[in-house]
Amino acid sequence: MQEIEVEIPSGGDICRAWLFLPESLQPPVPCIVMGHGFGLTRRCGLRDFAVAFAKAGHAVLVFDYRGFGDSTGEPRQLLSFSKQLDDWAAVVAYARGRTEIDSGRIVTWGFSLGGGHALTVAVCDRRIAAVVSVVPMLDGLSSTLAAMRGWSLFVFLRMVGRAGRDLARGLFGRTPLTVPLAASPGEFGILTSAGTFAGYQAIVPRDFRYDLAARIALYFWVYIPGLSLRRFRRPALLLPSRIDEVNPPRPTLRRAHHCKTATVVELDCAHMDAVLEPHRSRVVAATLSFLDERLGRGQVE
């Protein structure tokens, strides 16, 4: 397996990514483009998935969104759905330009919010061969309500006030006001359900930034990628968790029922634990089984 650090232009900035190439297979090979979730970076547990996929014969691109992780872009820690979707499109286009990669067998694979993005990108780009969404955020409204259940009235008022001030600062091009994206129950933060903060701590590097521009609290609820499942007709693998405290599984299961090409594999783990063993191995196995059945791999030399 070969690992290459690559730089991918997106919107005048650079998305930095790992490109994993299987050396035992004859190109062109299928490619999995991987993007992470809410405020996370490629260094938050995605490498283990990527290595497993590459060893199984797939090229893999794992990238950081602009303004996060190793990628460039200002302001930092500003979560913009439109910019992140543009980053996905830029990375997919880069994959299509690599001679080692089969442009007709590119798959989008996302975790949590990245799982919603993976579906949205595939809806917009009909050349995407398949989608894999792990503990996916397919309904921003239900995820927002789940987060708010952990807020006291004081936290709610403080969050809305800070988000409003941050939005106003953005209109004048000023540095964002941030809020913690995760915190212990009862503390000030966006995600405060039991175990979520500990779950973040289990997968993030020591220098990870836990803050996000506060304005996301005002508009996260409007993003509902799952609405497109009803008309989606390419292969889709959805891996919701029955006990997900961040992205409730019911909206995912309800919408998957209307997608004739969706395969659902239910997990039994806390949201962040899907990145960790033993659940990671199940996600890897389900992904490889799904893709081998629908895409195949490269040819052995």
C-alpha cells in the first residue's frame, strides 16, 4: 500500500488529504472518498478505515475541509455546508483525474455530518457510483432537537445569544465567536449528551480544536440530506445506530424505507464509538461487502 500526502485546490484554498493506493492491484481501481463529521478532521480515526479499505484493493482519499485540520482557509472553525460540499466536489474531481483511479467507480463515504454530505454530493453528481453513510446525519432538525434536549434554559439562551452575535460579526467580516462543539452533560456546548464528549476525546488528537463558529446553532436544523433518498436510485449503504444519541436513527430508517436501492445495516453503539473497535471492524466489513458486490476491485497483477 502506498500513502501520499496531496493538496487539492478548492475555492481558492487547499484541502489537504491522504491518498492511499493499493500496490498489489492493477489500475485503474475503485476509489473511496472519505469525509468526516461535525467539526472533525481526517486525524480523528479515519486513517484506520482508510488503511483497511486500501488493503482490500480500493484507492482511498481522506481529506480535511477548508478551515479545519491541515487544510488552509479563513476564518478557521467556520462550518459552512455549501463550502464543505464544494470541498467534496473538488476532491471527487481530483480523484477522477488520477490515472490509478477508475473514474466510473468512485464512492462517497462519510461519517455523521459527512454521511449527509456524501449523499448530497452523490445526488448532485450522477457519476458517483455509490454512497456509504455511517451513523449519518440525514435530518438536521432531529439532530438539533436531540442536542437541545441536553441544554438547560440558561445554556439555550446563552447559545442563541452567542450565535446571533457571531452571525452579526460575520456580516462585517470579523473573526467568529466560537462555542464548544462538545462538552460534558450540563456544561456549555453544542453536543452534551451522556458519553458524547468522552467519545470525542477517544478519537481526537491532542491538539484538536473543540470550538466552532457559534452561528451553526442557528441554521444546522435546515440541512436535511435524507429528503433526497426517496428519488435516489444508485447503491447506498446506511449504517445508523439503534442507540445513537447524536443523530437519532428513526428519520434515517424512515427515509431509507423509501429508497429502493438502499441497504441498511444497523449498529448497536454510541455515536462516536462507531469509529472504535469492535464497531469499526463491522463498519469496514459491511462497507467492503457492499462495494465488492456492486463495484468489484482492481485486477490482481
